[in-house]
Amino acid sequence: MEVNARRLVGRSAVITGGASGIGLAAARRLAAEGAHVVVADLNPAAGEAAAEEVGGLFVRTDVADEADVIALYAATYEAYGSVDVAFNNAGINPTDDGSILDTGIDAWRRVQEVNLTSVFHCCKHAIPYMREQGRGSIINTASFVAVMGAATSQISYSASKGGVLSMSRELGVQFAREGIRVNALCPGPVNTPLLQELFAADPEQAQRRLVHVPAGRFAEPEEIAAAVAFLASDDASFVNAATFLVDGGIAGAYVTPV
Ligand code: NAD
């Protein structure tokens, strides 16, 4: 994808889960638009490599650990003097999370910690910097499953993303007059390692889902990153507290083309 826009020159952008998939694509895109990118991830090898590639900073972070998150924004502020964009994107979709009838409490708790409590920590500790600056854009990765039900249930995951969606909306409303926008990015299925792992073993599982996508394919991470860049930038100055679907039309579909 060719990038001509330079909408983020001089802004700092913290990306959790920036070592892979959507986060990595966003790191590349935001850097291409001029941002100072901070890659925050559990994975030091991939995280260092991503940060080096985009000329940014890597901070090893477990987003479920509040102390790590506090240190992440402190490191960002120290390096770049501001916290302008927080893309709270790290998340897990483990195979032991399925039907409510089969999913144990340990899987449930782990998914809530990594997908939902992490966003609580990240927003709680990014917002004070943004209030001080009178400016900031927070983008929390929810999912289209926050607004749609699936018979192929991953109950902990869906519930965690519903939480991310309503938390984002509420924060967007609360801080709107302080120059802070908070949006929930809701991607449809994206061609990332997370999804590839899930479907590699069983192509029928992929087909079962593809039939519901009007576009007839899954998204590429770069297409989600383009939406992140928009939401991060002043082009989205009146986009706030939104359920920002980037799903190829899934949530609008009843019968799809054959
Ligand atoms: P991915 O597995 O490719 O990347 C996730 C990254 O998060 C990895 O680099 C991993 O190391 C990191 N991570 C995991 N746990 C962490 C933790 N505790 N602390 C810090 N980093 C951690 O996944 P992806 O497909 O790019 O997904 C990114 C986000 O998008 C997730 O929140 C996911 O739920 C969401 N999402 C994905 C899809 C999809 O189809 N891939 C669709 C909708 C939403």
C-alpha cells in the first residue's frame, strides 16, 4: 500500500502488540506518516526487530501488568516528550476459549486480563499525559464480534471485546472536551498469525466464515492499519466514541453475493 500522507509528523504513537499482525502493520504505517513509534510487546525478539525497522523504540511490556504499562508511557514521554497516540491493540484468542459449556474459568480470566483489563490499564495511564497536553487519540482494538454473535463461539474473547467497546465509548464521552478522542476499532477477520493459526489446521473453518463476508475475503493487516492512521490523525478530529467497523461489510450483511 503506497502511503503519501504525512499526518503524524512529530507525534508519538504507542502500539501494544506492535510486534505482529495488525500492530506491526500499524507501526509501519504510523511511522510512514511521520510518527515516533513505540512498540510495546511481550515478545522481545520480534518487538526489537519491529522497532528497529520503523526507527522507533521497543519497550518490553506485559499489558496485563499495570506497573509495566505505567513504565511504558513514562519511557515514551522520556524519549519523545509527549504521548499523542495510544493504540491499545495487544490481544489473545486462545484455543482453550470456545463454547461457554467447555471453557474453563482459567481461560476466561486470562482472556479478560490480556484483552480487557490491559485496555483499562493503558487508558488509565495514557489519559493523564493527554489531559496535560490537551490532545490525544486513543484507539482500542475491539472486534466485529463485539457487535455480532457467532455460533462458533469464543465466549471469553467476545465478552472481552464487548467490554473494550463500551469502555472506549464511555471514555470518549468523558474526555471529549479535553481534546482526547477514544474510539473502538472493530476489525473483521484479518489475515494475521492469530487467524492463520486458527484456520491452518482446518480450511473448512475458514470457509464457514468467508461465506459471511460481502467482500469475499479476509482483510489484510495494512487495511486495518490505514484505519488506525486515520483515527490517530487530525483527519478524524470529529470521530469520537465510535464503533469503528473495518469489516468488509460483515456487520451490515444478511445475504452475501455468491
Ligand atoms: P497477533 O497475534 O498477530 O499479534 C498480537 C501481538 O500481541 C503479538 O505480538 C503478541 O506478542 C502481543 N501480545 C500478546 N499478549 C501480550 C501481552 N500480555 N502484553 C503485550 N503484548 C502481548 O494478533 P493480531 O491478529 O494482530 O491481533 C491484534 C488485535 O486485533 C487483538 O486485540 C485481536 O483480538 C484483534 N483482532 C484481530 C482480528 C483478526 O482476525 N486477526 C480480528 C479482530 C480483532
